[in-house]
Amino acid sequence: MNRTAIKAGLGACVLGASVLIPAHVSAQPEPAPTATGTELADLTVFLDPGHQGSDEGNDLTRQVDDGRGGTKDCQTSGMTSLGGVPEHTINWNVAQLVKSSLETLGASVVQSRQNDTGWGGCVDERARAASESNADVAVSIHADSTASGEDAGKHGFHMIVPTLPIPDEAANAAQSGGGLEASKMMRDAYVADGFVPANYAGVVDGIQTRADVAGPALTKVPLVFVEMGNGSHPEDAAQLESADGQLKHAIAITTGIVTYLLTGSSVGSELDAVQSAAATTEADATTTTAASSSGSPTTTTTPKAPSAAAAQDPTTTAATTSASATTTTTAPTTTTPSAPAPAGESTELSRLLETLRPLLEVDGVDGLEDLVDNENLGLVSDLARTLMAMLNDARSN
């Protein structure tokens, strides 16, 4: 992809925030690059808003594959922030903002769950859905907690990466390459936006390495596992709970995703190799030949990925339920953005409104008045400067 497309794509990450700032109070040295709506065309992102709205009818303690030869609980209920907001709702709200932003750039987005009221699947099922989506990158969005009450000493964001190597060859290739690269780019986007890396749980420079998290060990596409902040810390919790705080997290996450998709060295060739290895492994494991009563063999093979036409259908499912699964899950759906409208101010306004749609549905127009303040102005300015500096470095190479 050429440098102009990269500049436009990254610039679009700050578009939603920057156009909210009145012209008379925001004098940028250069106008933000205009998004065309095609920067991420033909690219797919899998979004996993952590946890679920309800676990009714499901056993959270049911043991599932942990990706390392053992088992772990199917799922957890997630934390509740100091202000009483459940983590699943925080994750869902941020994911919807990220989804809208990516779709304005032409990406197809697949989600692990389709609402914030029902079940979302066990950890192994979500990992399988991400792998079967053939996404260019997957992002699991979470928020942490360190105490049942207030914990003022522990704060900050971090990315969880798996201890390497991972037993599964395809998962190891995905996470040691693109997954690690994308996680570091996401970390850098958070830092550039003014977020502070976590100061607890062995986090080093915004990265925590763990062998007990099943998702990364089971996922065969590059995965970023984000812990946005500590819901037990007063300031972190306030940001996670508020609409403007969730928007700031969404901007950072979108920036990290777009940076990886447009500049990551692992996008493309490595993903093809990962998917090829995964397909070979699955074919060996699932293809069986059984003799019929007449003696002629009957061969059963794993179904191929959905066709391009099927991918355009918003109801196309991205995951196939295992025949041995005991829990019914809601299959994720692929949402492919419509063709971009003609360029112009009205188009940019439409894209902005689409990005802010989840907030408008919750708070109405009046809820937007608190999104722009001195802190937001600094955020947008710092992010824009960081992205432009990166682009200038890339252009000089």
C-alpha cells in the first residue's frame, strides 16, 4: 500500500475526535488527512468484547481446552468497576466504537458476540471463531480488576501476550509473529494517547507475558489481548465508566489496529503461511475415510471458508460449532461496510456520526457536549503529532 493511503488511514483514527473541535480553537499545522473509506478494504478484523451479558443456561466452570494440554474454566463473569459498571458493558461499548471506526475505513468486522444481553461463548469457542474468520488481526477487549473494593496503588493498561512457544504450530506462528508485533503497536498507541502502562502483575513496559490465558494459545490469527485499565483504581475506573473515557480507549485501540494493518511487517505473507499451516493441521485431523457397505470409501473433509459472496452477507456466520460442543453459542457475524460515498464535508460528517452512533444511542446529542474539553484537545493533538512523526519517518526510509 502506498504512503498516501497509509497517511489517510492513520489520519482517519484522529478524524472522529479532531472534527469535533471548533476551527477557532484548533489550529493544526496541517489538516488531518481525509479518509476515503477504502484504506482497509479487503481486510478483516475480529473483535472480541470480553465476557457476556448473561450466562443463563451455561456453566462457567465447565472445563475447556487451554491450548497447552490442560483445561480451564469455560468463561468468567468479568469484573465490576468501582462505580458499579460491569466489565462486559464497558468492553461492549468500546468495541462498538472501534467497529464503527474500522468500517468507515472499509474494513470488514466480525464480532464474537452480537449484543450485551446474551451469552458470548466459552474462551475456546471464541478463539475458534477468530481463527475461522481468517481475520488479519483479532482484538480481545477487556478491563482488569485487582480488588473487590478500591485499590488506589495499582493502575494502568497492559497487553497480555502468551508465553512462547505455543504447542499448536499455527497458533505459535500467529502469536510469535503478527500477534506480538500488533500487541506492541497497540501498546505504543496507548502510550501516545497519554495512557500509563500498568504498574502491577509483572507488567513490563505495558506488556504482560502469561501462560494461563487460553485465548492467545488457541487463536490461529494474530491476536491482541487488551486490558484497558484497572476497574479497582479510582481514576482508571472513572475513565472506563464514562462515555468520553470509552471513546479515548476506542481511539487508542483503533489507532493500534490501523497502524498494524497498514504498516505491520507481518500482515499478508505471514498470515497466509499461518492459515496454510492451520488448514493443513485441520485437514489432517478432520478428514476421515470410512468404507461403505459396498466397499467404496466415503471421505469427509472440513468445509471450506465462506465464499466472497457469502462474506458480503451480514448474516454470514464466522464460526462452525464443534460436533462435540455441549454449549450452544451465538455465531459471530461479518459486517461488511457499504461502498464509500463521494468525498466532501457531508461525507466526513456522516462518517463521524456513524462512529459516534453508539454514544448517541445511549446519551443522545446532549451527551456529546462533554466529549470535547482541554484534555481531549491535548489527546488529539498529541496523537496527531505522533502519527505524523511516524509517517515522516516511514516516508524517509
